[in-house]
Amino acid sequence: MGLEMGINLGAATEEEGWSGGVHVTLECPRDAAWKLFSDFGGLCKWKPAITVCDLVEGKDNEVGSVRYCRGTLPDSWVHEWLLVHDNENYLLKYRMEGNRFRFPEGVQGYVSQIQFHAAGKGKTSVDWTYSVQPVATQTYEQFPNFMTGFYLYNLNILQSAANTLPSSSRNTSCNLNCNKRCSTDHNSCLDSVKTFTS
């Protein structure tokens, strides 16, 4: 497996905000990856760093639902609103509001979209993008590096979790071992990666 990465840094202003993302090919079936990621209230089922993921408004996978997540990092928590949940197009979009996500003052105006595409037998192509207001403690060059690492780390865990789902449960119920951790480097299992910012 190779690693392909390109970065395109464009101009940004306080008014425009920052945006970027990754294009990655995973070594797992699309239905399995989507089943796990699209469970808006079930993030802790496949992501060990999330210790709490509770729906505080709405119902499972209903647009407008709000999830509260807390991680293993001290004082790290987020509230996220589900904006789009499209099973037909394997697309999910959400917005982060009140949060203490990784930075002392959190992030503002963060909107993320992820879409899964079939990429041949047992492979999934993923486009995961974001837009965000500039973060006070980060430069325009630093933040995309952070987000790229964050996305790749999570996609590698998703890939491992999707491959542990029994074939019979990939389209039905989840029998995932929630304590399974990915022990490999976050880039090593990914077939190809492209990153971009603007």
C-alpha cells in the first residue's frame, strides 16, 4: 500500500474562514464503514478515544439530532448537530457548536461532511472535508496539519473496526468489540491519501 498526499494552501481571511479535508482509500467494504460512521449516536462503538456519546436532542440518525461526546483527553467535549444523513448517497454532514475540542477555546463555525464511495472489491473511497473559523492558537499552516492527522487517525480506526464486523452484521446489527484499538500508525493501513486546504 502506498501513501499519496498533496497539500494546496490557498488564501484565507478572518471572514472567509479555513477549509480543507482528505481523500482516502480504505481497505474495507463501504457498507461496513458507513454502518459504523453513520450511527450518529454510536461514535463510542468504534472509536475508543470517545468515552461518552449521548443523543441529547432528537432520535437516532434524525436530521436535527444533537450528540454530546466526551473523550479521554481532560476537559475535551463537543456538541454536534446532524445536518444531513443520506443513506442512499452514503453522506453525512454535521456542525460542531459548544465545544472544548483540542484547543483552549475550542473551534468555532466547524462544519464537516463525509461521503463514502465504492472503490472496488473490499475498498472504500472517502472524502472528508471541513470548514471552520480561524483558530486563535493555530496558524493557517498548522491547523490543516492537525486536521489531516486527526482525520487519518480516525479513518484508520474506522477501517479496522469495519473489518472486524462479521459479514452478516455489516448491513444489520453491530457486533463490534468497542474496546478494540488500532495499534498501527495512522497512515500505514490507508491505501492512498490526498489532503487539501483552501
